[in-house]
Amino acid sequence: MDLVNHPAFANTDKSFLIYLQKTLSTLTYKSDIEVIATLMAISNEASKKNVHFTPDMQVALLEYLKSRLPVNKRHQFEAMIKTFTTSMNKSK
């Protein structure tokens, strides 16, 4: 998936998208802790660039992240996302 040309990111700063794509492409062989730290760094960079992730952007990012994971970790990732979104919906 090419985030720079993905429709969900059509109006997003291209330099941020290039940073995002490069950063996310490094996650494949990182530990869970390193992945969390990387996602926090992405969040900080998004704040600096005044980028707010829309629901469509979030879905695209989650799909991209899942595609970068080894096959044996994808089920765990999907379960974690389901748990997270369920708990977020309950808190509304």
C-alpha cells in the first residue's frame, strides 16, 4: 500500500506522508515496545505538522500496519485493535 497516493490521505502534507511511510516500513522486525515507541513518535510528528487522522486515515493506517506484520502476528494485531476499539466505544 502506498500511503502517499492513498485517497484517505489526499489532503495531507506530502512530506509527512513520506516520513510516515518510511517510518512504518521499519516496523516489521521491531519488538512490541519498539513499535509502540515508533507509533508515539509518529503521533508527535503528526501533532507538529498539524495532521489530524480522520477515521478513513486510521483505517488505512491499520490496514497498512497489519500488512507489514509477519503473518503469525496479524491475528494478535487484529484482536488487539478489536479490544481497543470496543473499549473506546464503551467510553463514549
